[in-house]
Amino acid sequence: MTLRLILTLLHICLAVVTASAAMAQDKGIDPRLLPPLANANDPKTAAKELFARKLLPAAMPTRVVGFYARGCIAGAEALPINGDTWQVMRLSRNRNFAHPDLVALLKRLSVKAHKDAGWPGILVGDMSQPRGGPMITGHASHQVGLDADIWLTPMPNRRLSREEREETSAVMMVRDDRRDIDPHVWTPTHLSVIRDAAQEPTVERIFVNAAIKKALCREAKGDRSWLSKVRPMWGHDYHFHIRIKCPPGSGECESQPAPAESEGCSAGDLAWWFKDSVLHPKPPKIPPKPKPPMTLAQLPAACKQVLAAPDAKQ
């Protein structure tokens, strides 16, 4: 692979992630306001347009189909928008659905964040759509109900209004030069919450900005084995991303290789992320053509059944 091609691909990835990071703070698109599709049966129709218009889960047994970035979920469960130690943000997006195992994990994590970090609770961002699948904005993954974003901003000690949940922004944790955390906003409690999440046995990976990974490596004490699950990724400077393993018995769920057992904290592990060419890539001379959106035919065949199933009762 040539250097020019590598830099072109890097620019594409950074552009996508930068847009996704911005979208994580935007209000997004309320699926209830989407107009009807002129021809939903057209095989060229983008799958994201079809799944976004499903406002309720499929009335089917819980079933994870496909890979995190190419799949769907039947029988998803909604995380209630309010709990004693959590609140769901950006309610208009209708993305607080997941596999029941992930819903249960988020509830446990919210209690641990209260107990171990002293946070009133956690603010939960995007999980999945009611039937999973590709989204109109924001994510390539989050398609099978096994991913969730947790804001790196503690829940306030009061109930937020619906308007506040749309307008409030999470706090940027990364310094302006992108090379380390911002010491004015980063605290040991952030490490505590991420560690609690990583120590959950079913968690496969946690994605954070490389600057946050650097801080965790520098500050973690005692048992550091959990650091192997925390992986640097573009964006993820306002929130961290939890991904759980394929649940037991989910034969149609496609897992990914387990992360390396090393902490991922050596200079060699992190140096690439802080190269100037990575932090500030030059745009390609010829802009790449946009990739066509994924169609229903490109998803696992069972996703067609999930999409066509009747709505679950509210």
C-alpha cells in the first residue's frame, strides 16, 4: 500500500469520524418526522432509510443478526429514559434500544458510577435503533444492539428536561492540540467509570480517544488488566463507547477477534496516534467518491424478516 493511499484512507476515516463526533452532539434526525418512502421495495433503497422508519422493535424473540457494523436485532429492549442513576440523552433520535444483556449492563454501570466515582449517575447517548440496522446519521456500528455510548459528563443531580437533553453538549475531554487530556475537565472519576465498564466480563472493547487512552495508561494503579479492552479510536473525546460480546446462544451474531492481552500502553502502541500526519492529515488532491449506502440485500438475509415483522407492543 503506497503512502499516498494510506494518507487518503486516513483522511476519509478522519472525515467520517469527525462528522460522527459532531453528530454525537447534534440533535440528529427525529425518525417520526421522516417522510414516507416513495418506493420502499426498491432494492436500491438505502437500508438506513428503512430501519430509521421503524419506531418500535420487531415482535420476535430476541435475536442478534450479523456484525456490529452490518446487521440488525429482533426483540430489542428499550432502556427506560430515566432511572435513579441514569438518564438517556437525545431522545428524539429513538436510539435507546439494545440487547437485554446490554440494557442490564448499563443499569449496573450507572450504580457503580454512583458508588465508585461519586457521580449522581451516567448520561447515556446512542445505543441502537429499535431494530438495529444502519443509521441515517452518526455511526457505522451500533447495528446489532451490542454497542452504547456513555457521555464523559456526569449526570446532574436532577431530572433533565427533554429540551435540555436535546440541547446540552457533553464536555470535550481532549486538549486543543489533541495530544493529551484537558486537565481542567478530566478527573480521576472518569478513570473510575471507564474501569468499571471495562471490568464487566461481557464487555469486549471500549473505544476512547487516544489522548484518553494515554491518560488511563498513565494514571491506572493496581490491577491494570482491564486496560487491554480500552482501545484508541478517532473521535470519542466527549464519550466512551462500550461494546459487548455476542451473547450466549446467538449463533447468527458475528464476533470480532478478542483484543490483545497487553495493556496497549507502550510508546510503540500509542506513538502512531500522535503523529502530525495522523492528527492533521492533508486532504487528498482528488476527493474520493462517496461510498454508496448499504442496501437491505447487503445485510444478513434474516434482517429482511426483522424489518418486515409487526411492531412489538409498547
